[in-house]
Amino acid sequence: MAPDYHHIAYVGLDVANPVSMEAVEAAAARTDLPPGAKVLDIGAGTGGVSAALARRFGYHVHAIERDPVMVSHIGARARAEGLTDRLSVVRGQAPEVLDALAPADMMVAMGTTRIGGPTVTTASGIFQVLAQRLASPGFVLWGDLVWTAEPPAPLRQVVGLSGIYASDEGWKVAARSAGLECVCAELSPQPLWDSFFASADARVRAWLDANPGVEGLDALKLRADQIKATFDFGRPYLGFGLYLFRKG
């Protein structure tokens, strides 16, 4: 199998986004959901957030992930941390998996904007997909890229290839259009943003140095160069926002 940027850059991290686990847990604490509440972590990645929510709050977390490598890592994490009674791994794609598991007391989506399927092309449409599958009351813990200033058109086009993004106010307006109230919102500090992307790039560069001659090396290096160039250039225009929205 060809080396994958995300596997190398993010495996082993608890949060595969430029936001702290402390911020994630503080937002979740504001829900006052009881132990056993059903939580769907959509695009769970390596499962660090899923495990933290199951461990600290006693939620029953369904970690939804389509990448088989990440699915394996989540399963291993659940077993290693003794969380198999509270952390279930579901391989699949939203919204089909969401339909099967709805209604949920909380949905977590961190850096996962393609969750409405190919026909959902707006931020408000994404929140409609989530809100329709929430219990009432219910919560969405949302984290994603935020436009902090109007970007140059080429940057907006490049970043937009990987997902649907909005400004801080844009996310809030989109959530309101789906009947979701903003409980709290926070932008990650710039040093955390810088540290996250610098460390991800360093892990990939170290892997490239340690694995000369591996098939797919040139493609991985090109991908790393593209991501670094995008976020270096985009630093004045991009941030990461964490939001807790409430339905009902």
C-alpha cells in the first residue's frame, strides 16, 4: 500500500486537528449529558476524541470512520484503554451510517465537512443533515477550519477542494438555519495552529528520510509540499474554530 500523508502525520495523535483536548472536553462538559448518552464521532480519525469522551464522561461513543487503517487504530485504542464497553467502531460513510444510528444525543465532527454526501454543498446543508438525526435536546460538537479574513481567490479555491468552509459567523449562521443554537465558540490560539501543522510536517519529513526508495515516495513528498505551502500561505486567512451547538 502506498504511504498515506494522514496515516503518517496523524497516527498517534489524540486530536488530529489544531485544537486542544482540553478545549474539546470543556465544550463537551457544557452539555451535561449523562453517562451512557449516545455520541456519534463522525470521521473519528485515530479515535483520540472518541476515547476521551468515553473515558471521562462515560458516554457510549460510536466512532464512525471510513479509512480501514484508522478503524484498526481506533479498535486497538479501545482495547488498550479498556473502553470496548463504551467505544464502538463503525466503518462506513455518513449519512448512511448516521441514519442507522440516529437519533444521537450528541454528534462530534472535527475536520469532517463532507458528511452530508455529494449532494450537500453548503454549510447550512451540513447542519441540516446533523440536526435531523439529533435527539431533542441534542448537541453538535463541531470543529473545522475558519476563514479569519477574506482570502485570495486561488487560496479559497485550493482549500475548497477538500471541504466546505466558512467564517466564524458563517458557521454560526449556518447552524442557526438548521435550528441549532450556539452554546459556545472558540478559535484556537495561533501558536497551537502553528505547532500542529509544523509537527505534522516534521513527522512526514522524518518518515520520508527514514524510508528512501519506498514506492510512492515522490507522491507523498508532493502531497506534503502542497499541504505545507497551502497552510503557510493561508496562515493570515485561516484558523480553527470549535463550536458547541444545541438543538431543542
